[in-house]
Amino acid sequence: MQSEFGDKFNHDPWAARYDENVKNESHPIRAGYAAVLDFVAQSCPQTPGAKILDVGIGTGNLTSLLSKEVEVVGLDLSQEMMALAQRKLADGPPVTYVTSDLLAYFEGEHPHFDGIISTYVIHHLTEKEKSRFFDYCWQTLKPGGKAAFGDLMFADLEARQQAIDKFNAEGWEEVALDIDDEFFWLVDSAEAQLKAIGFEVSTRQFSELSWVITAEKPH
Ligand SMILES: C[S@@+](CC[C@H](N)C(=O)[O-])C[C@H]1O[C@@H](n2cnc3c(N)ncnc32)[C@H](O)[C@@H]1O
């Protein structure tokens, strides 16, 4: 199964300016980007030889923060983004690049992993697709493995509506439109779903819109 909006959110058209854009943390969507990536990387198992899946590796900013001694599979729909990652990560950990829709990847033959990490990707999946993604993470992590997701999120539906109203009132209509157009996570719902699957879950907020959820699969 391909994700419904994969073609729309393939970042090929934005690749050339992506790294410059994420540095602008005065924009509400970008605020917290560097801290989120740092925290997700720190949350990821990094023992020598650990196998890590970076879902939506993009230009490689998250994987560039990992130990050189882990082995990474980086998957993304965008070949343009991954071409930049390949250059950036030449001296980083070994990376196998896979061009694929992320749901399709989990449905094909693939290894098991010690860690699954992803930043600013899963908000491109519908709520139903997110649930499927959580199940795939559980099936794909080794016992004792850990997932860490940094992304655009709201505590709950009420917080989402308050944010839309606030951004519209403050002249950030483009942010309010993005919230409507994409599928920012609801932390309460994601946390409940991950716990129901069996994960041990923690959440942390880094900016108005950016959070990290970690999900550990017990031994
Ligand atoms: C906002 S960028 C984030 C890139 C990187 N993880 C980071 O934190 O800088 C989102 C990335 O997800 C990829 N993407 C979006 N939908 C996808 C899907 N369904 N399957 C695989 N990759 C997808 C895009 O091509 C893009 O590279």
C-alpha cells in the first residue's frame, strides 16, 4: 500500500532549498527543529553495529547526528533529497538508501531494526495511515528496540483548533492553512495507540508545534 499523499509530499521540488529553510527557526513550523533532531538522535540506540531505520531521511540531517558505528537504512520518496544526504553523509555512518514510499517499504521484505527514527515525515500520513505505521514499527523493531519520532503535533484536538485560531489572528494564515492541509499528530491519540500496541511511551514538547514521542518495545 502506498500512502495516499506520497506524491504530494515527495520533497523533490524543495530539495535545493531545504537545508536553508530549516535553519529559519523564527518560523513556527521550523521552531525547535535542531533541538528535536538532537533529542531523537540521543534517544536512538547507538551501540556499535546497531541497525537503524531513518524513515524519510531527507537530506540526512538526522542521520548525520548518529554515531559512525551504527548501520543505517535511509528511506525516502525523494531522490533529490537523498542525493544531498549522500554527499553530506560521506563521512558519517554507513547508509543504505532506499527509494520507496514508507508504507510500501514496511510491506515488502525488510530487516528488523534496533532503532526506528523519523523527523518531520509522519505528519504527511493520514490518521489511519499513522495507525498502520505504528503497527509496522512494532513488527519491525527487535525486542528491546526503540522508536523516536520528532514531528509537528498538538496535545489534542482542542489545542489544534486553538492554534489555528491563534495563527489566523496573528497573521500566520499560511501556518493555519498548513495545519488544515497536513496531518499534524495528536499526541493524546498517538500515545494511546502506541501504548495499546504494547510500547512504553514518553512525550516531550520542544516548541509550539514540535514534539518528540519515544516508543520502546519491551524485551
Ligand atoms: C519535511 S522532510 C523531513 C526530512 C528529514 N527527516 C528532516 O528531519 O530534515 C519530509 C521528508 O519525507 C519524505 N516523504 C514524505 N512522504 C513520504 C512517504 N510517504 N514515504 C517516504 N518518504 C516520504 C519527503 O520526500 C521528505 O524528504
